[in-house]
Amino acid sequence: KRRRYMFEQDLQPQGGTQGPEGGQFLVAEEESPQASCSPSAAVAASLSSNSAEGSSSPGEGPSTSQAQPDAEALLREAIDDKVADLVQFLLLKYQTKELTTKAEMLTTVIKEYQDHFPVIFREASECMQLVFGIDMKEVDPTSHSYVLVNTLGLTYDGMLSGDQGVPKTGILILILSIIFLEGNCAPEEKIWEALSVMGVYVGREHFIYGEPQKLITDDWVQEKYLEYRQVPDSSPARYEFLWGPRAHAETSKMKVLEFLAKVNGSDPRSFPFWYEEALRDAEERAQASVAATDATTAMASESAEAMSGSFSCPK
């Protein structure tokens, strides 16, 4: 069976400034091999459930009310198949660093389901973003051409040079989000608790992310996206995760919050506790940037004066 993933925040608009409550961020459902990573899993499950509940009693022929849910369920399954096909197509485009167009997607993947392209495209785009950490960016509205880029401005996708696997940025975005929502430092057990919901466990090979412990505690740490350290004075030893310097350099708390709010169908301002934290972070970054610019300007000025003095003519 293939697992279907989607983001599901316990982020609820906060009426006050109280701190965050614990929450799950990703859910996984067991599906048939044709299932995709569409976020409409609940809809498909509901359709199947309604179909079963709408069945006639033993001995009666199929009713009109039964036939309708069956037809809807079959269409939903066909759309899920097309979402999965489009995701595979987009992953290949990402790996080969090629643009794609709406016309190409329609003729190559969607085919006879062109009337359902908006739904298929939206769900495939969500899957690319949430599972693989890849955004679809429209570069030409006239030709509807798209480029695939890493979400949140991250520059490393977990794929080695020449790797024929898939980008693994999605799991990094999840971990960075948890760290931010946990107050900039997340216990290791909290991370694995969230990952277990999506079928990712220590020591168990995952069909997308490979060996997750190596990816998270070795690869992402070596790439400076995560900091993995022992909790001070913990006995027995416990460990925690923080953002690494590369994460701070390439993305920001506001970008993470905007991402989570978008997925949640909300606005960053709906979560004042985290929004204020993200604003403080943005202000500190701006001040640091101004200070760095001033220091660079001062050094350049001193260097110019020194050079001017060394080349001045003697009187």
C-alpha cells in the first residue's frame, strides 16, 4: 500500500496572546496503490463511507441514491490516479530542471480528464509542496509555464549530486516548523512523535525519505539546517533540535508562519503569539543587516582613505 500525506495543523486562530498548544502537523492514511498524496483523503473516505451507508438492504436492487455515490467514488479514484501521475511527472521535471506548461500537462498526463484539471493541478501542487518541499511557480501567465523551486527559499533538497531519488525538503520544513512552534527548540521525542504520524520511524526505511534518522541527525545537521544537541544536565541523556545557521540564513520565521497559515487556509495574523515572534525575528534581521552594511561601508571608507594616503605625492 502507498501512504497518502497531507498537512493538518492544530493551529487555531488565537483569541489572545497565549502560547502554542501541542499539535500534529501531518497525517497519513493507508490507501490503495493508485492513491496519491492528495489532500482530499477525507473527501474520498467520506464518499466511500456514504456509499456503504447508502446501500440498500439485503434482497433489494441497487437504488439511484446508491449509484450516485458509487459514480462519485469512481471519479474520485480516477482523479487521485491523475494526481499521482502528475506528481511523478513534476518530480521528473524538477530532477531535470525543466520548465513545464499547462498544455504539456494536459496532453501528457491529464488527457481525457481535462475538465478536472484545476482540481488535479491544485492537489498535485499541494502534494509537491507538503511532501517534497517543492513549489510550483508560474513564470509566464500567457503560456501558463511553470518552474519548480524549493519551498521557503531553501537551497538544498536532500538529494546527492546525480541522485535519482526524490527531494526531501518536505520533512525539513516540517521539522523547522515544529521547532518554531515549540519556542525555537524542540525535544527529539516531539519531532519523532510528529514524524510517526506520517509513517516515519527511527531505524525504518521510508519510501520517500530513506533512513530518516541519518537524514535528520546527520545530513541536515551537516548541511547546517538543523542543530542537534544534548539537553543540558539531562540524565539519561536527552536531545533537542534547533534551527541551524543555514536555516536562519535562507529562510525566516515569518516565511514559515506564512507557509503554515497558507496551508491552514488562514492568515499569519490569526496566530498573534507566533506572528509577534516572527515580527521580532524580522526586526532583528533588519537591524543586523543595517549594522553589517554600516560596518562594510566604514571598512570601505577606511580602505579608500588608506590607499589615497599611500598614493599621495610627497611635497
